[in-house]
Amino acid sequence: MSDAQSDTSKSTIGQGSKLLVDVGPAAIFMITYNVAKRMVEDQAIYWATGIFMLATAAAVVYAIVTQKRFPPMLAVTFVIVTLFGGMTIYLQDPIFIFIKPTIINLIFCFAILISFALGFNVWKRLFGSIYSMPDHAWVMLGIRWALFFAFLAVLNEVMWRHIVDANVPESARWFAGLELSEAFWVNFRFFGTFPLFFLFVLANVPMTLKYAKSADESEESATKDSH
């Protein structure tokens, strides 16, 4: 195997490993719920929540120890999952785990918007090492992501408020006639949210390609300018 092929293979494995860390806990949550639903029925959400908490903690540790990176978004998810998952299990009330995605997405949304108010772009801080873009492009990209996270928060609110086979009060419902199952909400977290993420990323590719330079190109340009 040539050096180029070896580097490509290592890069592919590395990207796959990062994807597993980011997506794995959600997949484990969904699988655990669907398996537990056949055995413990109404307790399935609590079993899935407990396993989800462990899987998220394991993903953070794995990323730090093996991948030598600290994933901030996953770390935030771990804190919220631990807090709201713990309340879900302790109080035996699934509403806490239902609103967890709302809280996480709103945190991401407001983190981006507040960073603008404080004079910096947190999205650029997180991904500026991957490629270089003009500041106005980073602002546009940050606003788009903030709006996307807000959309996901609202979408989750609509869904959990209309779950009819869980402990959701009638007063929480927004739309008459809309009825969803707890299983639908759980499975949508994986089969719905991640495809939406993928489509949103694809929608932003044209803008990224228009403005972005790789980190290496940016360094070469800066070196030429200095001479």
C-alpha cells in the first residue's frame, strides 16, 4: 500500500470513528428503546435513557482518550443528558427526556447568537481550523446554523407535546387532532433529525465552496503575502 493510500485509509477510519462518536449514543438510545419496548413496555423509555447516559459519557471519554479531541457539542449534550436523564429516571417522568433536545438545540442557537453580541463568532472558533472564509461568510453560516437549531427545537416541542401514549398532559398540546406515539418520537431522533442535519449541511455546501479555502491554502497565501 502506498503512503497516499495509507493516509487516505487512516483519514477515512478517523472520520468514521468521529461519526461513530457523534451518532453512536443516539443510535444506542433508539435500539435500546425498541428492544426494551418488547420486554418492559412502559419502562422502555427509562431503560433507554439510562443506557443513553452511559453511551454519551463513553463517547466523550473515547473522543478525549483515543481521538485526542474535546468535542464541545457532545460535551454539552452529555451534561444535558445527564441532568435531564437523571431527572427522568429519578422522578419516573419521561417529559424531562422529551424536552432534552429542545434545551440542547436552544443552547446551541443562543451560543451562536450571543457570541455575535460579544463580538466573536463561535462557529468560526469551532471550525476555522478546517478551512478559511471571510468574516461575513462565517456570520452568514453562523446565522443559518442558529436558525436551524431553533427550527429543531420548535420541531421537538411540537412532537413531544403530542405524544398520546406517555405522561404528557392535555394542556401541553398545541394542535388538536395531532397524535404521535412515544416510539415515533424516539425513532425520529435518529431517522429524522440526522437526515435533516445531512440535508442542511448539503444546502450550505455551495456557500462554503464559494468562500472557503483549505487551511493549507490559507497558510500558503499568508506566507506569500508576508514575502
